[in-house]
Amino acid sequence: MSSSRTDSRLRTKRYLPWVVATALFMEQLDSTIVNTSIPAMAASLGVTPLSLKAVVTSYILSLAVCIPVSGWLAERYGTRRVFLSAVALFTVSSIICGLSVSSAMLIAARVPQGVAAAMMMPIGRIAIVRTFPKAELLRAMNFVIIPALVGPLLGPTVGGVIVHWLSWRDIFFVNVPVGLAAMWIGGKHMPDYRNEEWQPLDLSGFLLFGSGAALLSWLLEIFGEHHLNVAQGSGLLLVSAALLLAYAWHDGRTRFPLLQLALFRTRTYRIAVLGGFVTRLGVGGMPLLLPLLFQLGLGLPAWQSGLLMMPMAIGAMGMKVLSTSLLRQFGYRRVLVVNTVLIGATIGSYYFVGPGTTGAAIVALGLTLGLVNSLQFSSMNSMAYADIADAQTARASALASTMQQMSMSFGLACASLVTAYFLGKLPQTSHEMVTRALHHAFLVLAALTALSSLSFWALRPRDGENVSHSRESVEAAS
């Protein structure tokens, strides 16, 4: 019996990262693949492209609002049941999106798709953290994080190719075989973790945080595209801030809060999540700025622009081989401080990319950005759980996922706002003016990212050794 149980656990450790990575790739690809297809969708459905912005916002809003509930659902119903149900819902919603005959039907189908996406990654992370011991967690996280880096980079390219050669509906049908594969392998190897004494759902906290986060995300998504005057925008922003502050007050006064902000008392978790929030503001704007630079600034067609994004994906996968050794050799503190500055420097280097830049230089820059981004995300994600107890994993994952989703959304908004500020009233049809605005935006995001390295100075040299299994801890153990 013991041998059978050991074999089962080994099979789970072997295949679980594939289960989570497959679902995460589907989620991340879908979050960006739609953007390049909106004009084709609008023409097919007989509406204006601007009216289909809700196709993106409805997905993001439902994702942001429902992530906090994922931890409670995992504790109550178990990781296996909730994860497989989320993958099934995502797949079915994708089919409905592809079969939509009106914009209203398409927008409505994107809501359950966002709800399902909000469940998949946090619960997948819970399963990873509870399956692998601390010393093996970094290796597992390295594998799972690759789709999070590759999906947003491939999304615009894959979307453009599909729309060019096939139909925009096939963008959603792509999820069907991936979803079926995730359900098949997940049914065999997704473990079923749950808490026997589950806590009641914090409905008041869900309403406060959900409405505040949804309103804030909506404001960021529509900024500059809808005619909101200063008074209206400021008023809605104050309402959003009031709701989120009300949740923070509520969190400290309820026994079982929706998002346990008390987790931030764990120093390594606080530094990894909050420091990572600022770092992602700069990194999160790159998927928006780079296609604009390549297509508007350099005048390249969409397919060539997509190809120039590929070196980042290659670099991200290449770092998978190196990150464990780097963290073992230098430790989390040194790696995060230095690597964050390197990310800022790499982002800032795009200031020098112009019509005269060689393709080889752009490829080398993209490869470098992929390498440092991958190391950063692997380090921050694994450090966050270094000192988190197994009983707190579900809530820690929900809070970390919520912060990550919001930071990436804010990063896109920040990149858009900074570019618009430097562009001013100049026409976006001018390649020179767009390039100039984008160059200054790269410098601002680079400075913001580099400054976020200061947050990682608060780490101690030996923090995270139970995860990185660094050289010093091995010598001490000997």
C-alpha cells in the first residue's frame, strides 16, 4: 500500500506541472489573442470596433472580481473538482464565443470565460505548492511560469495569423482541444486538496472588494476611449478607492476575510507580492508598447512584428534551465535586486530602437528581456511561498493572484497613459511622433521598474533558502 501511494505521488509530481501549465497557457493566450481580432469581429457582427472593447473588458472584469473566491472554493470543494470544472466552463464558454451571432452574445459569453480563468491559475498554484516540498518548489514553478510569459507574446501573432487565413471564430475554437487535453490529464493527475474545516464565504468582503476592483479595472480599460470628463472620472475613482479602503477596514474586523491581508505580515510574502506588484507595472506595459513600436514606429507588418516578439518567448524558456542554479548560487535577495535593475535597463534600451536598428539587435534585445523576465517571475512567485504554511496556501494563492492580475492591468494602463502624455495632440499616424512618444514611455517604465528593486533590499541574505536550497544552506546542513 505504501509503495502504491508513493508511486501515485511521484506520478502526480511528474504530470501536475503539465496540467497547470496547459490551463495557464490557454488562459494567457486567450487574454491577448482577442485584441488583434476586434476589427474582424466588428465587420462580421456589423458593429463598430470601439463597441467591441467590452469583449475585452467583460473578460478582465470577471477575472479580477472572481479570483479572490478561488481560495475559498478550493478549501470548500477541493482543488480537483474546482479546477476541472473551471477548465470545462472555460472550454464551453469558448465554444459559445465562437458561435456568437451578435456582439451582445459574444460579450455575455466572455463573462463565464473570465470566471473560469479566475479559478484555474490560483487553484493550479495551490496544487503545485502543496504537492512539492519547499526544496523542489522552484523547479516546479519554473516550468509552470513559462506559459504566463509565452502566452501574451504569442497571442497577438497567433490571433493575426488566424484572422488572416481563417476566421475570427477559430480564435476561440483553438481553446477546445487544449481544454480537452487539460481535462483529460487533470482528471488523472490533479490532486484533491481541501480543508476539512472550511470557513464561511465572506460575502460582504466579496461585494466590497469585487465592486471596487471591478470599477477600478473598468476605469483603466476605458480611459481615453470614452468621453468621461474630469469630474466624472475623479468621482468614480474616489468611489472605487472608498470601496477598496472599506474592504481593508472590513478585512481586519472579520474572522474569515475573503482576502487575508494579514498574510502580508509574513515578511517574505509581503516583499515578493508587493515588490512584485511594482515590478509588473513596468513589465506589464511591454506587450502593448512593443507591437506599437514595431508596427507604427518601424512600419513593419503585423506578422513581422509578431516574429520579433518570439525571441522573448525563447529567452523565457531558456532561463528555465538557469534560474535554479542562479538562485542556489546567489540567493533570492541578490538575484532579485540585480535582476530587477537589469529588467529596467533592458526596457530602457528600447529607447534606441528606430528605423535604422538592425534585426539582429532587436532579436538580441528581445532575447535578453525574455531571460530577465523569466528569472524575475520565477523568483518572485516561489519566494512568496517560502514561509507560508500549507494551511494558508489557498488564501495566499488567491491574494497573490489577485495582486498579479491587477498589477498587469495597471501596467497596460500606465504604458498607455505615459505614451499618450508624450504624444500630446500630435497625430498617431506620424511614425516619427509615435516613435518619439514610445521611446519616452520606455524610459519611464524602465525607471519605474529599476526603482522597484529597492523593495527587494528588505530581504535577508538567507531568505528563501528552503526553496532555492542555496549553497550556504547546503554547507550549513553538512
